[in-house]
Amino acid sequence: NVTEYQISYGYGDGVERFGTKFEFGPSSGVLSYTINALNPRSTYFFKIRAANNCKPGSWSNGMTVRTDS
């Protein structure tokens, strides 16, 4: 069972500087979550994993995103 999702992000691949999590059950589709207060004109690397209480799964493939001004 899945009880939450964890998001790790930073300024490059392997740089896990920030993180957040949110409660949500199992899903076979796309989930939406907004991360606020990102620096403008900056590149971030994100990855996500599902967790069951204190038992996390494997990290997803990463995604690089560039913020607007």
C-alpha cells in the first residue's frame, strides 16, 4: 500500500538539497503537486518515490526543469 509520495529536488542530478512529501493513496495515473518559492531563471532536478509509512520505494527517473522569470 502507498500512504505518501516523497519529492527530492536540488540544483542538479544527485544534489538532493530540498524535499517534501504529501499524503496520497495508490495511483495509476498522473498526480499533481505544486512546489512554491523556487528561484526564478533557475534549473532544478526532481525525482519522486512512493512510500508506505516509513518504508520508501525506489526513486523515479529524474526530470530537469527550468523556472521562468
